[in-house]
Amino acid sequence: MVGEQGRVTGAVGPGLVGEVMVRVRGGAEAFLAYAVEPGERIERGALVVVMEYQPPRTVYVTAAYA
């Protein structure tokens, strides 16, 4: 899970519990998402990288830059 890319479907940021879709087990699944960097805001539609995974459905992400 760590290192996988996903797409933000609900904004991630301070005071928010965001949502990202990540490809796993041959499909895409939704995970609750928090920003790794305090104060970082990641808008809906942005590509992110999973930096930390906390089972069962929580990830900490950072924006992926092309």
C-alpha cells in the first residue's frame, strides 16, 4: 500500500477527513485520507502518493508531482 498512487475524491487538509481512491486487489477502493505534512491541502482530483497506511482504511498522503 505504501508508495501506491491514488486520486483525491474528497479534499484533504487541515480539519478535514479526506477520501482517496487507490488501486488495490485488481480494483479501486476508497480510503479515509489525511495529509502527511501539517497544514497541507490537497484538492479533489489531485494525484497523491500513499506515505503511511493504518488498517483497515486510513492512509496518509502527499501530493504527487509529475
